[in-house]
Amino acid sequence: MSSSAALRYCGDELRDTKYQMQVDKRTKAREMAMQALYQLDVQGPDVFELLGRFFTEADADDSVRTLALDWTKGTWENLEQCDELIAASTIKWQFTRLSPVDKSILRLAVYQLKFCSDIPPKVVINEAIELAKKFSTDKSPAFVNGVLDAVLKKLKT
């Protein structure tokens, strides 16, 4: 391997590592936002005052905390629109019967699909499925995928 090829290889490796760090930060921010939305759903909007402390304890990185807080606030402020889209897309399921974890994952993902045009829909859906795999039941990933696919179709029409 020539020295220029080795440098090029190392440069690509560094760039890939930097990209992976950025992806990991956004994934961490999604996890934190989903957990915050869960707390808001279960305990009510008074929890909002404590979110800053929760985010600080959960992650030391300012950019992760800021992103998590932005997504949490954005989702909560647009909760009615997100819930309407979810309710219209859950086949054979009443919205009130959804688990708080699944509801939080779906709310965050629907907010991102509808209001965060900088995030590709495929990424939003894949990340939501990963959250469901990590935090919910065995059947949740497929359920989340189906609901978000239906939401995406509604948003495109």
C-alpha cells in the first residue's frame, strides 16, 4: 500500500469515525427525548421543569442535551397533531390502549416526520424501530414500523 493510499485510508477511517460519533449523538438525543416524553405522558407537564436536570444527568454533551430538549419541546408543543396522525394510522388499536413507551416512540417519530425536514424519513423510521427494540416489547418494532409507514403515507398525500 502506498503512503498516499494509507493516508487516504486513514482519512476515510477518521471521517467514518466522526460520522459515527455524530450519529451516536443523535441516537442518544432520541433516546433521551423519548424518555422525557414518557415522563411527561406518565407524570404530566409539571415534569417539564425537571427535564434540564434529567438531560444533564443523562449526558454531559451540550449538543446532545440541546437536541433532546428541542425534540421533546417540539413534540410536546405539537402533541395534538402527532396524536391525531398516530390514532388515524393505528389499525385495530385504540390510541388509549398503546403502551406509554410505544406512544412516546411514535410521538417523537411522527414529530420528526412532520416537522423535521432535515431528517430523512427512512432514518426517522429506522431509529424509532431501534428505540422499540431497546425499550419496548418483542412485537413493538413491527408495530412501530407499520404505524410510521402509514403516517408517512398520510403525510405524503
